[in-house]
Amino acid sequence: MDFDHAPRTQAIAAQVEDIFQNDILPRNREYMVAAERDHDLTPALLTDLKKKAFGLGLWNMALPQLGDDDPGTRLSNLEFAAVAEILGRVGWASEVFNCHAPDTPNMEILQMFGTEAQKAEWLAPMLVGGIRSSFAMTEPDVASSDANNIATRIERRGDSYVINGRKWFATGAGNPNCRFLIVVGVTNPDAPRGRQQSMVIVPTDTPGLTIVRNLSVLHHVDHRTPHTELLFEDVEVPVSNRLGEEGGGFLIGQARLGPARVHHCMRAIGRCEVLIRLMVERASRRSTFGKAIREYSSVQAAISESRVALEQARLLVQRTAWRLDNEGNKAARKDVSLIKVAVARAYHDICNHGIQIFGAMGVTEDAPFAEALATARAFRIYDGPDEVHLQTIFRLEEKQGEGQDLLSAYTGRY
Amino acid sequence: MDFDHAPRTQAIAAQVEDIFQNDILPRNREYMVAAERDHDLTPALLTDLKKKAFGLGLWNMALPQLGDDDPGTRLSNLEFAAVAEILGRVGWASEVFNCHAPDTPNMEILQMFGTEAQKAEWLAPMLVGGIRSSFAMTEPDVASSDANNIATRIERRGDSYVINGRKWFATGAGNPNCRFLIVVGVTNPDAPRGRQQSMVIVPTDTPGLTIVRNLSVLHHVDHRTPHTELLFEDVEVPVSNRLGEEGGGFLIGQARLGPARVHHCMRAIGRCEVLIRLMVERASRRSTFGKAIREYSSVQAAISESRVALEQARLLVQRTAWRLDNEGNKAARKDVSLIKVAVARAYHDICNHGIQIFGAMGVTEDAPFAEALATARAFRIYDGPDEVHLQTIFRLEEKQGEGQDLLSAYTGRY
Amino acid sequence: MDFDHAPRTQAIAAQVEDIFQNDILPRNREYMVAAERDHDLTPALLTDLKKKAFGLGLWNMALPQLGDDDPGTRLSNLEFAAVAEILGRVGWASEVFNCHAPDTPNMEILQMFGTEAQKAEWLAPMLVGGIRSSFAMTEPDVASSDANNIATRIERRGDSYVINGRKWFATGAGNPNCRFLIVVGVTNPDAPRGRQQSMVIVPTDTPGLTIVRNLSVLHHVDHRTPHTELLFEDVEVPVSNRLGEEGGGFLIGQARLGPARVHHCMRAIGRCEVLIRLMVERASRRSTFGKAIREYSSVQAAISESRVALEQARLLVQRTAWRLDNEGNKAARKDVSLIKVAVARAYHDICNHGIQIFGAMGVTEDAPFAEALATARAFRIYDGPDEVHLQTIFRLEEKQGEGQDLLSAYTGRY
Amino acid sequence: MDFDHAPRTQAIAAQVEDIFQNDILPRNREYMVAAERDHDLTPALLTDLKKKAFGLGLWNMALPQLGDDDPGTRLSNLEFAAVAEILGRVGWASEVFNCHAPDTPNMEILQMFGTEAQKAEWLAPMLVGGIRSSFAMTEPDVASSDANNIATRIERRGDSYVINGRKWFATGAGNPNCRFLIVVGVTNPDAPRGRQQSMVIVPTDTPGLTIVRNLSVLHHVDHRTPHTELLFEDVEVPVSNRLGEEGGGFLIGQARLGPARVHHCMRAIGRCEVLIRLMVERASRRSTFGKAIREYSSVQAAISESRVALEQARLLVQRTAWRLDNEGNKAARKDVSLIKVAVARAYHDICNHGIQIFGAMGVTEDAPFAEALATARAFRIYDGPDEVHLQTIFRLEEKQGEGQDLLSAYTGRY
């Protein structure tokens, strides 16, 4: 048991940290003005930094199955954890290193399930950061936390699939650089559960596909990676656009979710670290009723509780990454659900502590807590709400204890 | 002890309920489209309803000191509690009855401290719903929960006051119909604490006054009653615009805060009632993993916990109103702090329960939880953050127990 | 709406308060030494005070159906709330006024369902405080929160009932002065749900009845009103000992539970009031790291949070009592469940705040928090665990909202 | 980074697990009857198992500074973590392997600060499990969480120290096999803070030392390792009984606390693991309202939340042990405070979940939750209450962030 990252990991993380400290953090405000205020999503600043990261090979680090010939550096999940935490500190840093959602999990399923033609057309340009993609699963009309509820139809007509339905929270679909979507829908409603759905690749410019709107999340619209509502009206794509086999959609979805959730958690840890540091700084700068805010024990407790939550969550995320690497996705299922619940909650609680310490500024856009709260709050729902993960944990807990009889050893009168 | 409202109160509340059910709720969507989407803050719908309410005398009900000759109906705080709860169910209902913040507390301090000239110029048009006002106290550069921190200078120069400083969260100042602000600032920095500040009336069109921006609150901008940032650069008003005496600002502020907080709490109770009802309805409409959401005991518990919190908070608000009426502001100080903490928390918790039950829709603008959460979250800071009220409660708790010695009766070995 | 108790209530409460301050509180330690340390459950001190209270008519105040000829003063539930809060401040005060559980709810069902003979034999001596009783429903072998699970058999054999089964948490059965139990069991397993059970009166000295042990609750044994485990082996009583009709047990149980729960809540409010006062006193007496504990904002917050919880809970209890008086048991069902959840939680939280403020002393028997915590913790289970009451609240919430459609008014895109 | 224990650790843990499964768990009831019911603290069962463990060298594993010639196996803190978790599953298992508190930390400070004579007389017999010891620091009359408050006087008189004062929570002093206490007191009230106190060894049979009583903790008395109240009246010991140098008491106390806290945390993790397993089993055995308790989503959530808390706490404990081994006590200070807060809370919460799932049985002595709750609740106070650790964490957090300026990068308007 060793809680230090391996030397190679430390070296790579140090390079990323270097770029973060010298090129990203000092230019955060510049980027925010360009992207958030002026809606220029690809300012020169970003393009230049992407080139730099690409040149250093600090690229595609979120893809444990990156090919030897692909650009970038292949990292294990655990190795990426060290990097992702740094990237998570500002919202746009992941894109600098081509490690941003939803492209990374989309690249991953293309690697795993894509045909050579699909890889050439869609994966290759993503691996060099040329285009963006989206993933369309959630639907407004059903409780999508149960994937079996999904109602969008993907009907076979000759050599085509024809798609009809409504999706929302298709992450990133509204980004102007988004070139295609991976869409989940029902190809065979009569198949057994888990075999009814398939995934197809839909180019963004396919007729019949309407980008309805970019949704706000707690009134925040992320222009870079918006949560988009989409309408599919007789959208037709060739059968060769199917990802994996017909009826394999549920399975691919499961494969996609694990790493996607874990990466979100890793980044959240880094963001929370920043929020704690900001709280400490703010507490030392203000005073009320004749004493510095930092002297109030309840303020101290709010910050310390944030640390208690974060340190624990970080370790659980790291162990989950380690387990994914060493024991595989199935063995790590409970861990993935555990971090989903724990990190979302820690993130949410830390935001709330921060808002309270920042006072009125905390709820405005002048401080990062409002956006962080929007992200954290939604994170308790995205990728499965807390409730579903708690149910999953329980089922695995039951399985683990099967056949035991501790009640007779520990209970009863003596 | 009697938990029924008096017959007169019930009769008035029934009239308001009638308008709410027939004229407001069915047209809520219509109003939202006009005001929130198209930014038409005075659609005919609103103007017509105001006329109707005015005609029925269902007007100015939030002013316990309403004059006999003033338009509307004078209600006690407790009576208004019954009405305010109905109004709180939709955001714009209060304005229909001229019972909306921040105009009601501003009218109240004009009633209490205004000169006849001030009343004629500023109070009279507000009493008929003709103009709007704002209140500028909080500043971005200091922790304003301690009013002694306020730094804006109001300097006497001959027959004028000259104001310099920066304010934010000046509620409603960005509404196009806002005609004047009541501004808090330091007239005498050398006076003893509590005597340094004064309040002056500043017409919105006074030179030197800049409306910098309307702030978002958790990314939500309330266009009707925005939280506005203001810059005062050598803003000059006649000395006759001073409200009350010089050095009396702190005192007037205290007088203003009591009812303002209580009214916010009353309206929040009504809003929470709606949120609970929506949760119940939603839980019955959706299903996951083969059963209706309403059958999950954790969903049931979320709704029931909301009810546990709300029923208790409602009663405490009602008793506070009763105490304000019967024992006065000073006797009700602890109660006001208690409801500030309890209602903001119940509101916040109920929003969070609702978001979880509504799933992805809960964080969008398609459901009322996102806006409610923004309001509720900020409410934990506005009008004194939780921490300050908990401190106030403690001090009053200590006072109440002075001289007791229960430790000797209840502790020790036997 | 009026939050003052009626003058008559205030006058009676003042008399009780007088005895409490002069005769009970100053002698609390004396009583504890006698009863808790020396296990003398009827010290002269208690007997004398009972005589005094009886003489003043401050007696049987927990029985809203007290007969005109019965000793004592008939109070409504709301009136009793004012008295019970005083009594709750020390554990043995209720007995001084013959208002103690489980005798009061037992007297109440004897009043309601007892035959004249039963009343003469069992109710009459209780009304003068001569004997004690117990109530045996909960069973160790089934989840008794669902009364339908109860398995004890009460079989008719000629003119007798023969009882077999095991009960526990039969409150007060282990008190040496307990003369009879009211036992719930199945008389007809084939009857429809809710009609299978009956109640019978079982004298404590009936052959076949074994008092197995007095249970500890979080290791605390209440010698006055112990939670007793009982074994029934062919215990035979005449059919005339049946309370109410055969199959009526479930119904009588429901009738009994309402007031029993409410009285527990009322007393808990009084006890919590004491705990808060003790915290305030303790916080002013100790210091750490160079400042008084009372100066730490987190200590202040712990006390203030206790007050926030208690004031709300108290009001909800009072309204529940008022509703029981004015609208009846059925209308008050939701309120009874609400206070059960709210009071148990407030009580529990206040104990935990107190323990933390008292430090090591807080967990010992030298301070009242350990016993209070035992009571409060168990209170979250007795009379229906939180979970069951939350389920009840939800069902009633659903009923209340039936037929509404607020979703269409409040949700959707605009 | 590696989350598996090293092979050697796994091998040792497997041996301990073997004894636990074959010799301890199956005989738990037997031991409890002997020790808890019949107060036989050294039943043959225990003596035999100690011999076995001693023979296998599974002995003294909690002493990272165990000498090469000492009996047993020297483990690092991290290695012991693997063992301690197993031992924590039942209360008496630690003693089987001579790894029980308070003897292990007492042995440790004797190793570090004891003279050869002291080691020969007191340490040697403890290392073979022959005698027991106690540690007397906390005092009833002062807030002992601030060690500077300690008031017991240790006065030098010629070649003796004379001790006067009152101590409580002297863990294990009431065990009949306890032969000596290590007592903390003031030798020089005029010395600078941190240099006023010394520690002396006081044999249990020294005249003037009175064992006043064994304290209950939430009414539970641990007869094996009771929390004892002690009175020192002119208790005289030779100067050679001083541990370390005069004025060095505070420093030794600090040295002692680190590992003591960590070991408690390690054992608590093992105990919590058992409690979760018991909840899972119980939930599958009972049913209410027509369905198994395990099917209620709120029951599932209670168990899953327990797992979320426990997995995180376990990792933090392991990392703390690793840090103590690799970076030393000072570097691990924040971690020690973090686990103190996190583990005590997780333990407490898990107990409360368990009680609720076990229903009435949960509060009795028939299930392990009542004792666990007593331990967990007190653990939030022992070794520094939550509040003090949160303060420590904050101070270290501030230190860590010194000189940073993230506010300028992350806040402000754009």
C-alpha cells in the first residue's frame, strides 16, 4: 500500500502543473472574457495552448486504450487521476490537453466499438482535437436514470436507420464545432430488456435534426459544452453508422459510463481544492463585528469540514481508478457508485460552505461558487441520481454478504 | 390559543385566493412569457389585475400603519401572513396587490420617518402603485452583514449631501419604473457606533449615479426586481432628502428590516407549499425500474420531510407576526432571527428535495425549482446570513437565562 | 389566531409551575438518590407531593374525558400542553400529578372501552394514583411497527382467553406497583386485517405470566417505568377481561396511540427547554484556549440551532393538541405523525449538541444528557419509527392533493 | 500508488483473521457471558487465546518501536492498520494479541521516554501481557480538551513528588489487573505554557489514591477498560517515577496521542464493517406492511450511506498510518485530526442507521448498536472533541495556503 503516485506519474503531473501555473491560471480571466462574455469559444489563447500541449505529448491522457501510434500519452486511470485533478481547477483546462468531456468517453467507445471506417471518419479528427462530439441519451419525457425507459425510436428502413424522438442534456451538441452525435434509441422494442437499444452516429448536419435550445442548469448556460435539447424528425443515417451491434446500445452505454463518471469525479476534486483555498483566503480578508471572519470557529469549521469531505473523496476516487486499472470495470462497479455519491455531495457541500463564507459575492458570477454549485447540484443527477447509485451499492453490498450469518454471533441475550 | 385565523382574515384571504385561482394561476404562463422571456415588465395582464385588486380594496395589505385615507386595506402582520402565503405562490402576485418588496418596507419607513413633503413626492405615488423604489445598503467591498462596515460617504456640503461609494444588491434599482433609491451612508464617521449613518432619498436620474449592472443570483437575473450594482460619484441631493434625522440611519435600518424579513418568510412559505404539491404530482407521474417513483420510500420521505420542515416554519412565522402585532418589534427580535434561519433552510432543503425528485428537469428553467433555489440560497445570506442570526439568537438566549442556576439542580453525582 | 394560552390554562399552569419550582426542582436530587440510586420508587417525598397535588385538584390533567365526578381537573389536549411542558422538565414530575405514562393512555382506553366492572376494578384505583399498569403490544420476534405482524395468540377456551406469546417494551410492567397489563394479541387469525386482534386485561399475578427482565435502553434502565420483557405461557383470564369487542384490538390501539404520542411530545418539549438552559449555563462557565466556550461561534450556533428546532417543534405540538380538541383524532392524524418525527429529531439533536458542549461530563450520568439521549433515541422508534410516520405523512399528503394539476401551471418551457 | 497491502502484511493479517474466525467470533457469546454478565475479566478462554497468539508471535503488533528482543512482531502503523481492523470487530480481540488500549500507547511512551529501571519494572510485564495500566489526564473540573487547563498538582518534596487532584476518564484504572497509572499534572505553574506539566508513574496501591468509581458512558460501563474517576490526596511517589524530564509532560502527551487516536480509528473501522453486515442481514429477515425491509429504498439508502462513509474513512485512516510511517508525526498532524473527526462521525452515523434498521432491538443490549453508539458518541469527545480538531485542521489549512493569491485569478467581474 502506497499513497504516493509513481515517479512517472509525478513527472507528467509536474509538466501539466507547470503549464497550468504559467499558461492557464494567469490567463484564466482573459479566457473567461473571450469565451464566457464574448462567446468566442476558440480564442487564439486556447488554440496556442492546445498546440503547446500537443507538442509536449501532454495530450489524450484520459484514454487508457490510446493506441501506440495515436498522438499523446497513454495513462492508466490512476495516472490520469493525478493529471485530471490539476485540469479540474479551471473549466477549460481539460480542452487544452484534449482530455475534455464528452469527447473523451466518446473517443473511448469509438476505440472499443467503432469500425475502421468510423474510426477514420470520427475518431481520428477528435484525437487531434479537430472536432467535437456529443452524446444523446437522456430524454425529457421519461425518467432516464432507468435506461430502459428510453423511447427514441431508431427504425431500420433498408440500409438506413430512421430516428424519431426528443433528447436533452446532449452535452456539447450546441457547440458550433460539434460534428456528430452518438444517439441511443430503441431498435427493437420486442427484444429482451438490455437488448432493445442501439447506438448510431448522427452527423450534426443531418436533415431532420433540430437543435432546439441550450438548456440552462440552475440558470447557468455553459456555452462551451452546453446541455442541448434536440429534436429528431425522420433523421436518416446509413446502417453503417451503427456503433457496435444492433441491440448493443445498453452495453456500450454501461462501458461508457464508468470512465465518464470517474473523470468527472477526478476533475471535481481539483475544483473543490481551489474552492477551499479561496475560502481560506477570503476568510482572512474580511471582518465583521470587530473580528476577522477567520477567527469565527464556525467559519473555521466550515472550511475544515470541507477538507474532511474532500480528502476522503479524493482517496476514494484514487482507489476507484486503481481498481479500474487492476481489477476491471465490473469489480469497480461499487466503487464507481460510491464516488459518484460521495464526490457530488462533497462538491455540493463545499460550494455551500463557500457561498456562505463569501456572502453576497458568493451568489454572483464574480466568484466561482455559483457556477460550481450549478455543476455540483446537477452532478447529483447526471450519470445517475444519488438514489440510483445508493440502490446499486445496496445490491452489491447484499451480494458481498451472501451466506454470512453474523446475527447469531453478535445478537441475542447473554 | 387558537390556530385558526380570525373570520375577517379568512374572508380577505378568501377574496385573494379567488383572484389567485381565477386570474393569476391560469395566466402564470402568459405572464412569464411576457415578463421573463420578452422582458415586458408591465404587460396589460398585470396592469388590469392591479386595477381589479385596487378596486376591490385588496391593496397595500402589507402596511400595518396604512392610513385611514390611504387606498387599500390595513392588515396586521398576522392578518397579512394569511394573504402573503397566497401571494408567495407565484413571483409576480404580490405586485398585483401592491404588496411587493422592496416597495412595501420602503413605504413603511417613509410612513414612519418621512416628512410631509417626502410623503407627497415619494410615498403617495407608491401607495397607488404608480412608481417603484429601491434600497441601497449592501456594499461589495465590505462584509455588509455588519452594518457598521458600510463605507459609502454622504457628505454635507451646504444645503446638499454629496454621495460617493459603490453599492450592490440594491433590490429593484434596475427596474425601469424605479424612480428613487433610499441610500444608506456615513454622514459622520466620528460619531459613536450606531450614530454614524444616515439615509437619503436619491432620485434615479440624479447625475453621478450609474446603474452598473443587474447582478445574477446563482446565474438567475430577476428582471422585475433585479439586484443592481450602483456607482455613486459626487451624487448631490438636497438636505431635505434626508430620511429621519442625521445619524439615524442605523435605527431606521433596524426598523425596516423586521417586517421586510418577515414578509419574505411569509411569501416563502407559500412558495414552498407549491413546491411540495409539485413534488407529489411529479412522483405519481414517472416510474423507474418498474415502479412509480411515488412508491420509493426515500421519495416519500423526501416529500414528508419537506412537510415536516414547512409546517413548523409556517407556525413560527405566524407566531412571529402575532408577536410583532402584540408585543412589538423589540420583543419579537429573537423570533425574527429564528424564522430567518428556519425558513431559509426549509426553503433551501425543499428545493433540493424537489430537484432530486424532478431529476434533470429540476435543474432547468422548465421547472420552478432552479429559480426557487436561487432565491432560497440567497435568502440564507440576504437580510443577515444564518451565522449572524444564530449569534443574535444566542445573545438573546443568554439574556433570557440570566441569573438562573439549573446546573446545580440537574448535574452532579448522586 | 392567538398564541397565548387562555387565562384559565395560564392559571392552572402557574399553579403547577409553583409546585415545580418550590417542591420538585429543589428536591430533584433527593428524589434521584432515593429512586435511581437506592431503587426506592415510592419515597415519602413522592407520596407527600402526590397528596398535595391531589388536594389542589392538580390531578388527572392528561385525561380530556375525565368524568365530572372523577378526582382532578379535566383539561383539553391544548390545555394539558401547557402543563405537560412543565412536567416534562424532570422525569418523575408527571407522577406527582397522576399524569404519567403509560397509565394515562391506559386510563383513557378504559374510560372509552371499559365495562363498568372493568372501570371499577382497574380504572378507579388508577384515578386516585393507587396502582400502576402496563401495555403489552410490541414483540421481539416481529417488526411491530406494523401491528399486523403481532403474533401473540389469545385463544378462546370456553369462558376464558388463553394467551401465549412473548412481549417486550411493555412499559412499566416491571414496576412493583404494576397490577395489570393490557395485552394485544390475535384472537382470530382468519379475520380480515385490522379485525384479527383483541385486547385483554391481564392481572400481573396471573399464573403463566413471567416478567423476564427489564430491558435497558442504550444501557439505561428506567426503574420507575421499565421496558419489560414478558413471557405468556398459557396465561388464562376470563372472557370478561376483554377490552372492547373481539377483533377490536387494532382500533383501540389506534385510539390509544394518538394521545400517548402527543403527551410524550409535550413532555419532551419541556425537557429540551431544560437542556438548552443547561447548555447556556455550561458555556458560560468553562473556557478553552484562552476564551470562554460561550464565545466560540460554533458553540453559540449549537445552542441557537437547538432553539430554532425547539420553538418550531413546540408550536407544532401545540397546534396538534388544538387540532385534536377541535377537529378530532382523524383530522389530526398527519399532525400527530409530523410531531412524532419533528420532536424526536429535535430532542435527539439537542441532546447531541448538549453532550458536545458538556464534553466528557456530557456522556456520564452526572449530567442529564445521557438519559435524555437514551429517551430521545428510543423515541425515534417507539410509537412508530420515523420511517413509518414519514410514510403516513406521504399518504395523507397525496390524499390532500388529489385531483390537483399544478404541473401544467408551473412547469414547461416559455 | 497502490491500494493493496504488502504481501507480508497480508500474510500476517490472514493469520489473525484465521484466529478471529475460528477462535474469537464463535466464542464471542461465551466471552460476553463470562466478562460482561459474570464480570470474570480473565476467563480461561481469554488466557488460552493469549497464549496461542503469543506463541504464534501475533503479539505486540501495535508497537512500531517494538525492540528486536521483545516478544511479538513489529509492524508499521500501516501494517497494523490491516490487523487492527480485524481486531476491532469484537471488543476483546485486541487483548488476545496484546494490542489493546490504553496499554499500547502507555507501552509506547515507556519505550520512548522510560528509564531502564522504569522499563524493567513496568514495561517488561506489559509486553508479556501480565499487567495492565492506565493513563490519567482528563479532569472533571476543567475543560481538558485544552491540556493547559489541567490543574492536578505534582509538587516536588525532596526526593518525592506529591500529587493532589481529581482525574476522571482514566481509562482502565478500575480493571483489577491495573498495576500503575501514568498521571499528568503541573510541576511548575510558573513555567511557560507547554512546560508546566510532567508525567509520573503511580502504582495503583499507593496510599492516598482512591478509585472513586467507574463512570458509565451513555450508561454503559466497560468493566474491562472502565473510565475511572480517581482522587489523589497527598499521593507520594519517588522522583525516579517521573517519565521523561520535568516539564516534559505536554510533549509526551502529544507523542502519545497520535498513535492512540489512530489505533482507535483503525479498530472503529472494523467494528463499523460488522455493523453494516448486521444491517444487511437484518434487513433481509424482517418485513413490514407486506414487504421485506430490504426492499424499502430508504433502508437501502441507510445501508449504502453507511458504506459511503466507511469506505472513505477507511482510506483516510490507511493514508494517515502510511504518512505516520513515511513522513512522521508532525507531517501527519492534519491527517490525524481529519480521521478523528471523520471516523467518529462515520461510526456515530452508522450506529444510528443500524438502530433504526434494528428497531426496538437496536436500543437494547441484545444487539451491538447500543454499546457501539456509546463508544462512537464518546469518541466524538475523547482525544479531543470534534470542535478542537476542526480548529486544528483550519490552522494547518491556513499555513498550507500561506502566500497564495488565488482570489485575484478566480474572482472579480469579467
